[in-house]
Amino acid sequence: MNLFSKIGMKVYRMFSRSSSAVNMPDTDSKSQTIDSHLSGNKIPWSLGYHEYKWKNIEEGINNEQVLDGIRNNSLPVGYGKGIDERVVEYPWLMANLAAGKKSFLDAGSTFNFEEILKVPVIQEKDKYIYTFYPESNNYSKDRISYIYGDLRNLPFKNNFFQTVVCHSTLEHIDMDNSMYGYELGQIKDKSNKSYEYLKVIAELERVTENNGLILLTFPYGVFENHGFFQQFDKEMVDKMIGHLSLTCKCEKQFMKYEEEGWKFANENECDTAFSYNPHTGIGKGTDGAAHSRAICFIKAIKQIFL
């Protein structure tokens, strides 16, 4: 059978919060847990890491100074030190979203958290969350539509959405999700690249209306196949841009993790980046990186060329 395109909350918890943190502790307990993490030299994935990370994410996505800095290719010195890429991906997405009640597709269910959904620029949108399997977080009472299936075959008509976001999901397309409890077919050869993500790109472009916005984020650097995700290299990104450029005006940006934290970087600076896989220990260094060391961001505005 084909591997499904979205691993749902089971994967995302690993890089957003643990299952025990879905119901966050009270304020005092949360502060104590964060203090424990800080007193332990802020080691990624140690006790209190998830709470500390989400505290930083919430502060970033609600801080206009941080968002304005991102719009001008700048981050505060030391931003996100010792925290995985979610700490920069979420603010980048918020900084690039337009205000107003627009039809909005979360292609991968990475916005299905109260901390994200309550941000004003998200709250006002007409939201659809597309994922493979129902998750414990459910906000149907807030008029959020949940749809289930494979991102390579979306059930929406052409030009349906004004805004489409695919946040840290493309790298999991066609990969081995057995560690998260899904049935699998043949395990993929880790020496090979999978280009199934291009089918998702084609679908996202198809369902976006003319002058609509597509926002993509994913790990970047040397090609790596970690089994449950693959890290994209320049050749793979060029294929993605090549397809999008047929109908869209595209802009690429990059951020890189260094020992002092996250910063904007150019593509060449990120070409040799490698990821730390916390499941296996592969790629762990002395810089305090929690997962990926470089992220590619793509902003595409659909423009049908005649």
C-alpha cells in the first residue's frame, strides 16, 4: 500500500510537544517544569523542553517586533537557541499571512493547536484542516472543518482556497511512518530520494485561487533519508520551484541554526546543513541543535500566465 502523506499528531507531537503536554500543566507547574529545563543547561528533548519551546513559540507569534523583523529578514540575536525549527517556522508563517477572513487550508494539520488557532490572523479565517487521521485536539465547535485523506489527492475543487499552508509536512510524504503506528508496505531504500512530494505541490497549486498564497516550510541541506522524513537538497527544491513557477511567482528564504540560535542565511550557507535525529542520535553535534539545522521557506503567489 502507498504510505500516507500525513503522519498527523503522532509525529507532530514529537517535534511540537509530547503526548503528555497536549493537556498543558497549570501555570505554576509549567513554570517549574521550564525552570527544570533551564537549570539542566537547556538540553533538547529533556524534561521541560516542550513547555519551554511552546512558551517561546507563543511569544514569537504574538510579538509584532519579532514578526516585523522576520518581514525584514532579521531575527533577534540568540533567538530560538536550543529549540527546534518550529520556533522559527510558526513566526515566519504568521508574518507572511494576510489579515482578513480568507479561506485557509492547513495541509498537514500543524495549526491544530489552541496556541496557534487563537492568534488573530488565524482566528478570523475560514479554516480547513486536512490530515490523514482524527486527532485528540478537535475544535469543530469553532467552525473548523476537518477533512481526512491523502495530500496527493485533495478532494477540493480547483481554485478553492485563498491561502494554503503546508508546514513541515512535505518531508514526510511517502516515508516510513511505522514508528507512529501506521500500517506500511515495503520500507523505502534510505539511499534514494522520493519525489512523491511533487504530487502534493501540484495539488496545493491546483486548489489555490488566482492571486492566492501558498506557504511552504521544510528541512533543507544535504540530502538525508532518516526513514520517517527526508531532508531536501538543492536539486529537490529546484524541482519544486520549477513546478510552482509555471503558475506562481515564487520567493525562497532560508534560516540556519548555529550555536547562538537561529538566523536568516543564504542558500549556499545552508547547502551543507545536516539534521539531528533525536530518535537515533544521528547528526547530534555540540551546537545544541534540537533537530534540523536549516529550513527552506517558500512563498508562492499564484498568477496564471497567459
